[in-house]
Amino acid sequence: MKKRIVLLPGDGIGREVIYSTKVILNVIAKRFHYTFEFIEMPIGGEAIDQYNIPLPEVTLEACQTADAVLLGAVGGPKWDSLPAPIRPEKGLLEIRKKLGLFANLRPVKSFSALLHASPLKEKFIKDSDLLIVRELTGGLYFGKPSERRNNDKAVVDTLYYERYEMERIVEKAFQFARSRKKHLTSVDKANVLESSKMWREIVKEKSKAYPDVTVEHMYVDAASMKLITNPSSFDVIVTENMFGDILSDEASVLTGSLGMLPSASIRSDSFGLYEPVHGSAPDIAGKGIANPLGMILSAALMLRFSFGLEMEATIIEKAVNHTLLDGYHTPDLHIENGRIVSTDELVARIADKVEEEV
Ligand code: NAI
Ligand code: MG
């Protein structure tokens, strides 16, 4: 197997976690005789310094011909005073849109070594293993009009969806549910919103093709409560853009640390863009202490979703889990009787575990 992977390190700890991840992918490639070709391109602040824009054409072109993209993080104080259209973060919105990535996936799984790292009680979060499938290109964040009216006496935002946009995300979610625990929770506000009524109709229509998947419809307010009181009752959650934005951040507290969380943005073919949920962490950049696990787990998602390498993805996830159970962690985490190590040492330990898992 030969794959072209574009690396977009970006800024701050984005660079550190990308290079850590490359180490782990090289271990996988060597062991299974795969060829991963890495092409590094600029995005965010780094791109602004070189090209005066956060997403240069060369970067976009490289992504368009790649099998998958790994993105670190962008932004930092150096670029904070720039106007919005040329800020580093603009590069992120643009790249997702231009690559047509309409589904954002946030798996949330509690690691046994970190159960007490969450502010939530252990008994609530134990056994939680869920996947949030969020629509990424439509809804309230993109609908027009979105403007002030009558000299600021009024304001309007628009929640707009085309039927096909809802259909394709719901279809994706059913496919994921089928490959997991076969339970899909569709989250909406169908008691109030017309868009949600149509969403619900579409979920009902689609469910006919997935008789093996049980479907539950839940209002977003109820879902947000249940997510922290009974997270293990969920398998796959599918929802529109804004509800998904809020629920996925809420769900992130289940795992205890921002540095642990992976994400994927995908479309109908196998291509995807994989990135940790955290930002460029300027406060710790360059110190060699960044937690690389969110990025490494994002690479595991790439193996699973873009390359169909389920076993190899699981090997990485197990290696991470076992390294944490051995007590090794970066300073952002807390493990009882654990040992704080640098990014590089943690990566070396995970690499060893990957070899052992194999
Ligand atoms: P942040 O996620 O960069 O950092 C928040 C806090 O968590 C900091 O104290 C940081 O040290 C810590 N942290 C985050 N990731 C960590 C990791 N892997 N290991 C150890 N500690 C970690 O969010 P913040 O501070 O709001 O933003 C910093 C910059 O990053 C800003 O320029 C922001 O715009 C950008 N940003 C970029 C994102 C992206 O590229 N996807 C997402 C969020 C923010
Ligand atoms: Mg958010």
C-alpha cells in the first residue's frame, strides 16, 4: 500500500505534534511494509509569513492530490493583530470548505488511565465510547442573510439547509453506526424548528435502509444533559452544524484533557483531513512538553477512515492506552503515581508499544 499524506504542521505546538505523529506512522509503515509519502506544506501563520495568506494555492493543490491530510494547529500572538480575512484561523475554515469536507467526526472515548482526570465522576464516564457526527458546511454558520437591520434595532441569522446536505450526513452516520454498536441518536429541535422537522423526516426515510441500526430521536437540550449524566448510553450521534459544535465541546470534558482529543473531517470518498481538537498552545510552544496524543490519535483515525486500516488504527490506540497505564504522560495530564516525560520521550515509549502490539 502506498499513500500520499500531506502534513500541515502550522504554528506553535502544531509542528511538534505533527513530527511526533510522523514517527509513529513510520513505525507502522515499516512493520507492515506500507509506503507513506509525506509532503509538508505551510498553512496558518507560517503561510502568512511566506505568502501573505493563510491558505496558499500550493498548499491547497497538494491537499487535492493527496490521500489524506494531517493538520497540526494554527495561530499565535504574532498574527493576532491581523484583520480577520488574513488571520491564520481563516486558513482552517477555507481548507475544510474548499476540500468539500462536510462531516466532522469527534470520537470520545475515556482512557482507563485517565478516568479521574475528568471533572465528572468516574462512574458516569466509565465505558463511554461515542462518536459525534457533525454537519460542517451548512446551517446557521453559513446561511444568508446574516446581518444587522434598522440601525442595529434588529438582527438576523439564517439556518439554511439543502435537502442533499442533510441526506449525505445522515447517510454517513448510519454507515458509522452500522460499523459500531448499531445505535444512532439523531439530535434536533423538531418541536420548534422547521429545519429540524425535515431533518427528522430524512433520518426516518434513511433508517429504512438500515434495519439493523436502532434509531433514537432526541431534542438537543435533552441530549446535552444526557451526554454528561449517561454518556455510555450513546453510540453514534448525528446532528446539524451548530448543535454539533456545542455538543462536541461538551463531550470533550469526558476525556479530561484537550490535548487528548482527535478529530476527522471527511466527505463521500475516502479522503479526509485529520487534526487534534486543541490549538497551537503558544504558552508551551517550543518547550518540548506538548501532549502529542490528540494528533497521534487523529492519525489513527486517518488509518481507519481513509485507508481502511482498522487493525493498525487499533494498534496505535492500544499503544497510547498502555503507555498511559504505565504512567507516562506530558505535564498537562495527571496520573496517580505517574511520571511526567517530554513529548519526545512519550513518543519513543508509544513507538515501543506499537512494536509490541504488533
Ligand atoms: P489552545 O488549545 O492552543 O490552548 C489552550 C490551553 O490548553 C493552553 O494552556 C495550552 O497550553 C493547553 N494545551 C492545548 N493543547 C495542548 C497539548 N497538546 N498539550 C499540552 N497542553 C495543551 O487554545 P487557545 O490558547 O485558546 O489558542 C491558542 C492559539 O491557537 C490561538 O491563536 C487560537 O486561535 C489557535 N487555535 C487554533 C486551533 C486550530 O488550529 N485548530 C483551535 C483552537 C485555537
Ligand atoms: Mg467549537
